[in-house]
Amino acid sequence: MSTVLVTGATGFVGARLVPALLEQGHEVRAMTRRPDDYTGPGKPVRGDVHDPGTLGEALVGVDVAFYLVHSLGDEDFERKDADAARSFGLAAAASGVRQIVYLGGLGSEDEDLSPHLRSRREVEKLLGESGVPVTVLRAAIVVGSGGVSWEMTRQLVKNLPAMVVPRWASTRTQPIAIADVVRYLAGVVDREEALGRVFEVGGGDQLTYAEMLSRAGKVMHGRPLPIVQVPLGTPFLSQYWIKLVTGVDATTAANLIESMGIEVLVSEHSIRDLVPGEPMTYVEAVEQALAEDRSPAG
């Protein structure tokens, strides 16, 4: 088994990944800025991707490092994420790390990518700049309790008597359950055939954002809710609409919304050869997220 470092160990994805890796028998280090406050599984180690001087000690003896951090809530996120990825890749190479695993964003290389997706692509490249093989899993919306995208969906469905949606709601995407994301991430650890490769991961359905809202509404309310499309096309207007209805931070909402005008669908399925198993449908992912929301730990 491998010694694995998980950055973002207290976050939406990392908090679920750490126990999954431990279950596989790996030795897991949970990297956090405040290890004394960490109460989750694994061994807490101090580290901050925005403070390169803290990374060397956290990475000593590590075989595989998961990079699960971003600065999406910061207006200067592109620069900050680029600097952090470059520093992390350099520190990983110096420590002899065999593999970096990164969760990026879906989107065709031919598309005019949003700043959010463009930043994700830049991070992919910068992580491997110092020579450590990077395994990238590209996903669209990840559905699960505690995730920003799910919280936006849940609050919209909960608070609106009708689904009032902006123009970008007609764009198709391929949402994926957090359980499937974790399964795929854990499945590529220290796999020779995964080194230096990019995999696309998605759930069982390709849906527009409006269809996602409609299906979530049917699960939550037991009946389809009417959908009305309104001419809120710009990220500037949409971010404040999202903040008003859901309470999600306006900067984070704006950065996500800029990506919602771009169709992001899985175009190749090689991850299923490496990590077999059918992913959940969107309705199954919503039902699981709602069950976690209701549970004491959710």
C-alpha cells in the first residue's frame, strides 16, 4: 500500500476521500493549515499550498499526493491557483512523489473556456511542470451534501415556487455523484496505467441545468415544478440573483456561472476500464445528497 497525502482534507471532496483511502489500506496524511484542530481520520500534517515553505515537511515520504484545493471564492483566484500549483508540483518533485492526482473541470479543448475552467487547465499543467506524473480527473457538477453546486440547486428548488432560471439553464452538462468521484479518485492511486493521463468522469445522465432543477424539484416536492426562463444572461446579474435566492457567496457563484454557458459532457470513457462500475443517475445522486443533508453528520 502507499503513503498518500490529501490536500483539502477537510473539504467537500477530501473529507470523503480520506476514509475511502484508509479503507483501501493506504497510510493517509490529511494536510491542513490547522492540524491541532483536525478531528477527521488519517494523520493530520500541517501544510498550506499558498505557503511553499510548509510543503516540504508535509510531503516527506509521500508516494501519491491529491491536489483538491482552489481559490474560487477569491476574485484573484487565477493567479493564486497558478502560484499554488507551481509551488506544490515543485515540492512534490523534490520529495520524490510518484504521482499527483488532481480533480479538474470538464470542457472541450476547442471551446472558449471560462476563467474558472481555463484556470483548472492551467493548474493541470503547472502541477506536472517539475516532472511528477499527474493523473487528472475532469468532472462537471459534483452532487453531494456540502457541495457549493448542490447547495445552489437545493436552495433554488426549496425557495422558489416556480423555477425561475437564467439563459444559461439551457446548457447541457453531466452531473456526477460525490460517491462516484471519490470511487474514481481512490481507484487511480499508484496505478501505473493512470500516470500522466487525463480521464473524464460523469454520472449516468446528460441534462440541461433546467432539467437538473426540474428533476431535483420532483424528488424534493414529489411533483414537477414550472420552469420560467428569464433574460438574466450575464454573470454580473446572475451572481446576485443566485446570492439573493440561495445565500451562496456572490464571487463563488459568479465564477461558477461563467462556466455554465459552456456545454461540458464526457466524450471518452476510459476511466471505466481502470475503475469499473456504473455511475449513479442524477436522481440517485440527488436522493443520496438529500439523505446526507437530513442525517446528523450531513
